[in-house]
Amino acid sequence: MYDVNEVRKDFPILSREVNGKPLVYLDNGASAQKPQVVIDAVTRGYAEEYANVHRGLHYLSNLATDKYEGVRGTIARFLGATSEDEIVYTTGTTMGINLVAYGWAMPRMEAGDEIVLSVMEHHANIVPWHFLRERQGVVIKWVDVDSTGALDPQKVIDAIGPKTKLVAVTQVSNVLGTVVDVKAICAGARAKGVPVLVDGSQASVHMPVNVEEIGCDFYAITGHKLYGPSASGAIWIKSDRMKEMRPFLGGGDMIREVHKDEITYNDPPMKFEAGTPGIVQQIGLGVALEYMMDLGMENISAHEAMLRDYTVSKLGGLNWISTQGTTADKAAIFSFTMEGAAHAHDISTILDKKGVAVRAGHHCAGPLMDHLGVSATCRASFGLYNTTEEVDALVDALELAHDLFG
Ligand code: PMP
């Protein structure tokens, strides 16, 4: 375990005030704050080491290329991948899933073929599949969560039929915090010969991940939630699957030769990385992942489990708060609504006056909102630097909101 008060000193923004109150940042599910080492790496990347990558025959270009390419190995280590060639750089999970939709699924799915999704997917893992539904008649099969927000892996496996070409599930819900047993889903899907895409946007932040142990085919992560820069990220793609993929975006870097009548492609993973990338962002992501691994993913997970249990007990004492997602196996992510007329946006506005940053809305999870029968919730999502005192500040601010609206 680490000393959270020492860790907080690494994040300069955490010592600022908001609306005259110390910032209590509980919007980590949307985007996490950055440690000084990441800020320094980004500054150095621009101030001292900047040039375009891959095509230079000069010192700075080679330096930037080495640093940028070096991150592939860091991501592979972070995800427990055996080869860094299985890491495709992206601008985040949205791009990673779109790459799979356009590059792998689109050429091999026809009308009537199915994709299995859980009802608690983020729009990033829904909309690309709707494109396939609209454009080529692919059928989306939805698997519900139970009343506690848990997803039974067997229900996902049972939904796989002879026409199913892909299962795409999140490992942790960005709304409910539910942890999904993706390993069991992958084992069942593999037995039926169906690949699995795991949306690791939330899970990779909160727990150790090993893609080989999970047994999936695609695993997407997003840098800005991992204490790294926005527009950084990656998707791990099993090499057999990568060989089956056609390129998604076309442009510089992803080709070997271009002529008037023919083109040849670069080797994977660069075959899937077109154009000038987020060079400094990706270098910053590498530093962020090293920072997390230095703290220890087990330690981060244990610290957040402590925060989760403390929050469960505190919110449990407020009988005018309903928490959505009560399964025990969950990350420290809490969605809730308040009895009475208060809308989630009104609650978050009051909380903000107290310096407490939470998110309110549908959290890019329309089908889950329909399933829960709500139009919006408030969401408090915790990160590695949050404290029990901040949980208390959240509860105090909620009591104020309840006094005003209840
Ligand atoms: N999936 C999940 C579960 C998420 O929480 C998010 C971000 N809210 C995304 C996908 C999309 O990530 P990004 O916007 O960084 O591409």
C-alpha cells in the first residue's frame, strides 16, 4: 500500500481550489488528472525533443522516434502482452474499437451475422456496431445485467449462436463500476470459435490486466483515463487477428510503396497507424503507465477497494440516495439518483459549489439508462489519489443538496 497523501503531491492540480473550496476530484471515470512526471515529459517532448517521427535522418527525429516507439514495449508490459508488435497506437478506445469494426468486422460480416454486446456498453462500443447494422444488416444481440448490475458470463456465452462473429464487452462499466468476468466469457466464446473484444477503458485504470490470461482477441485502452495525455491510447490485437485485418485509415506511414496503380502496406502494427500520430501524447502515456506500475497495480486496486467499501457504507446511510449497481464485485465508481425532484445536473451543480467534481448525465450509455429506467444519474468515480476525507466531503455536499431539493 502507498501513502496517498504523498502520492497526491505528485498531482499539482489536486492542491488547487474550485469555487473557494479545496478541489475534490471525483470525475476520474471521465478523465484522470496528470502527475508532474507526465506534465514534465510532455513539456520536454515539445521544448527539447520535438520532431516528426519515422521519416527523419536527423538527430531530433531519431530521438523522438526512439522515445515514441519505446512506449510500445511499456504498453505491452502494462497489458501483459507477449509482443510489442501486437500494440497498435490509437487516440483512445473509440479509435481502437472503430479500427476493429472497420478493419476486422466490416469485411467479414454480412446481413444476418450477429455481434453480442452487454447492455452496459459505452457508446464507443455500441455506435461502431450500429454502423454495421445500418450499412450491412448486422444484428446486435443484447445481454442484460441483473438487478445488482452484474453480468452473468454464461448469459453472454449462451447468446453466441452459429451466426455470431464477435462478442464485444466492457471489463468494467463506466456507470455502475461492475467488474465483468471477461476471462470466463473469452473461454466460452473460444470454445464456440468466436473472438472477443474487451473494452478496457475503465478496467485498465483500476486493476492489473493481463491480456494473455484473459484470453481475448482485442483489448482497447485510453490514455487520458490512465493519468496520461488526452488523445493517447492503444489497442492490443492478437497477432492472428491482426493478420486478418485490412487497414482502416489510409495515409502516410502505413504504406511501404505507393504508385499510380498499386500500393503496398507497411508491416503491422504500423499498417494500422496512418498519418502523423500524437507523438508527445504517446510519450506521455508511456510515462503515465510507468508511474502506475511503479506504484503497483495491486496497490492501486487495494487502495480503491478500500475507498469503494468506505463509500458503500457512507452512501448506505443516506436513505434518500439510490445507488445503481450494487454488485459486490465493482470498481470505485458510483452512479446514484436522489429521491425527490432533484435532477442529476442540479445535484452536480450544488456539489460543484462545494468543490466536489462529479459527472451528471447518461454517461454515453443510452441502452443502460433505458434498462435502469432513468434518463440521467450522478456519477462519482475514484482514482488512485482519492481519500476517505474526500468521500466525507461528497457526503456533506450531498446532504446540502438534499436539504435544498429533498
Ligand atoms: N468505453 C468506456 C467504458 C469508457 O468509459 C469510455 C470513456 N468514457 C470509452 C469507452 C471511450 O473512451 P475515449 O473517449 O477515450 O475514446
